[in-house]
Amino acid sequence: MRAASGIRHRHLRGRAARNPFCRSVSLKLLSTIAVLALVSLAPSAWAKTCAVTITGTDQMKFDQSAITIAPDCTEVAVTLKHSGKLAATVMGHNWVLTKSDDFQAVANAGVRSTIADSYLPKADPRVIAHTKVIGAGETATVTFPTSKLSKGGAYTFFCSFPGHWAMMKGTLRFG
């Protein structure tokens, strides 16, 4: 077949389809593209971040006393909002998560810390997650993997600001 330009064009479609080498290369290329597409989607397809918002007030209360995390969550993002009018140095709040058995010891140890350390012992392995201390109108978020939790385990969340943890606490359940 000749085009108007005088260049002869061959129709290779039928030949390429019958050529085992071309077919093999095409299948490998398609397989590679499919695998790359799946791998690029994998983190978003398998990871599930569950979000929780909790509010602390100037009356030293959280608006929730219990949080339940679904068993299919791979991460938890906790956002703490301070709805009060007082500064962090006067009526600051944070959100701290520990095993229930560790809660009181961590809270007591935090009294010897400063606001810069969120009233928590530095690098304490008993602290699963925590936000910084915030004041009026501020928010803070902490995200942590649920691999740090055991399904059915007993967990306590609390505010570690001195004197607050006795009233500002609740339970977290995973699974």
C-alpha cells in the first residue's frame, strides 16, 4: 500500500500479533504496568486512618469519656480542640494515651515535667501517643499506628496538665 507521499506502509498488526516475541514483550509490559499501578495504590487501599476529635474545656472536662476504634483502622488521628478562653500556661490541655495499668504512674511522673515536655516524662515508653499542651482556641493532632494497640486491651486517655488527670480522663477501646 502506498500513501500519497509515495512512502510504502506495511500493515504489521497481523504479523505482530502472530509473532511470539512481540506478544511476549507486550504481555510483560502490560504485566509490569499493572503491578506498578497496584503497588502505587497499595498504601491508600490497605491503610485506613480513623479520625477522632475530642474537645477540652476550661471546666477541666473532655467532651467524651470513651472512644472506640474500629478493628479495620491501621492508624488513628486524634485531634484535640481547646474550647475554653484561658491560655495554655493557666488551663492547658493535652491528650495522652497509655495502657490503663500505666495511666496513674505516667500522670504522677508528669507532674515533675514542664509544659515544654507536655507534662510527661521524656521518651517514656509507656506513653503510646500524645499531643502537645494547647490553650484557648488551639487544636493539636497526633497520629499513631494501631499496631501499638492490642485488640480488646485496656487503654486510658487523659490530660497530663498538673491536677487535670483526675477529672480529664476516659477509656479507649480498639477492636
